[in-house]
Amino acid sequence: MNTLIGRGFIITTAFLLLAHYSFSQKVDLSNSLNASKLKLPGDTLIKKTEFGANLNQGSFSSNWSGGGVNSVALGLFFNVLREKKKGVHAWRNDFQSQYGVVRNQGQQSRKNVDRIFFDSKYNRELNSKWSLFANFNFLSQFAPGYNYITDSTDNIIKKKSSGLFAPAYLTEAIGIEYKPVPYFFIDFAPAALRQTIVVDRSLYVNTPDQKNYGVTIGKRVRNEVGIVQLVANFDKDLAKNLNFKFRYLLYTSYSENKNIMKKEFNSDHRLDAMVTAKIAKYFNVNLGAIVVYDKDQASKVQFAQGLSVGFLYSFH
């Protein structure tokens, strides 16, 4: 019995020493946002949470010769990333949220950024660069959005154009992923389904000439079968305290064109890009841009850009 106890004590002590040695090793997490592997063999777990606020303000005296409008803008964001790898299996969950409002002198507050994004993906590794994946993606916004129109008497009329789940996009895809480096991957899905949701029927009641995001008037959901979906994701520190990231989405479906009442190939494109420069421990400068081409929303390319300075706190 004493011999068994002694052996057990030795094994337990050796295990604790080995665990202490393993957890004391330093790991490079300088680019953990999209890194799929740590600098250690075996299973991995990556966690990152960040939140912050951006504030912009401008004011002009009444005799300012260059002209201008006093304004103040406030933006908030909250992002969470969880990525776990065990053997050949990996699971990645990415949540991103942004909301901002701007107030110009003489006008009501208007939102200038609004986004809810959630992406969940399972990968089964084939080799060091290739893997199979199954993916679920959700995209929408928090608050109502409006188009502001000036009538013949110079009165400003606002017409509601969006809201929570109006629209919202759900996408399910399976395919193959190519990841040559930790900070860049390409997902190719030969099979993808997408649901466009518009729960607020007042959008086409108040604005009957709008396209209702491709959803048939009187219905709340439109289903599409994707022939091809391609996602390219890049996230890398280009220099110390300077990060560049982008996500490009191509979705091609074979659906009916309501104008000609025939089915045709329809391709939607979306690019989200962001440059972040850290200027102090908890302060940063963000330059972001969004480019969208979706004929169900507008006949031309849509573009949005924003520059902000604010507070950022993140922890792993």
C-alpha cells in the first residue's frame, strides 16, 4: 500500500511539474484575431474581447469665413472572438457590433453606423493549409434607419428604410477553406443557402418605390440558393500598433429577375475594411470603409467611409 501511495505521489508530482512547465512557456499572441494555431503543438484556444467608444466634435464661430455646421458624433463597439482547435477539429465564433449617432446643429440625431455581425464556423483539417468547413452567418442592424428628403417647401421628411431584422441576412454554407498563413484565409462554398428577412412591412408601405431588399411585397422571407459563395478574410499587424483587416464576400445565386420574369445569375459583393492605429495604451484611430453592390438594394455601388478617434480596451 505504501509503495502504491509513493508511486502515486511521484506520478502526481511529475504531472504538476510538467503542467507548470507547459503553461509557463511564452506564446506569441501578437496577431491572435485570426490566428488558428499558437506556437505550441496540439490543441489551442484563442479568446479575444474588445470594446470602446469614439467621439468626434466640431464647432465654428458665427463669423467663420469658411462656413461649417457644429456637430457631435458618438460611436460604440463591442467585439468577441472565440476559437478552439482540438486535433483536426476547429470551431470559430466571431461576434462584431457597432452603433453610432451624429448630431448636426439644427437637425435631429441620425445614426451613422449600425451593424450586428455573427459568424460561426466548424473546420475539419485536411492538412496544414486545407480544411473542410460548415458555416453559419448572420448580418443585421440594431435601430431604424431613415432616408431624409427635402420637399418643395424646404421641410425635411424622413422615410424609414431599415430596422432590426429589416433587413437581416442568414447564410448557411459548406465548402473548402484555404489558409496559407495564420492571418489570411479563403472560403469557397459550392453550396450555400441565404435567407433575406424583412419583418417590418411598413418599409414598403411608407416607401412603395423601394425594392424591399428583394423580398416579395407581402412576405417577410426570401430564400436563395447560392451557386457560389466566396469569402476572403485578412487580418494582420502591418507594423507595431498598426493593424489592417478586411472581409470580402461574393455571393452568386440563380434567381428570378422580377423585371423580366426570368431566372438569371445574380452576384452580390460586399467589402468591409478597417485600418486601426494605436496611439496610446487605450486610445486608437480607426479608418473604415464599406463597399456594397447588391441590385436588390440599389442599382449602383454603395460606399460608406468613417474616420474616428477613441477609446479601446481589449483583453485575451
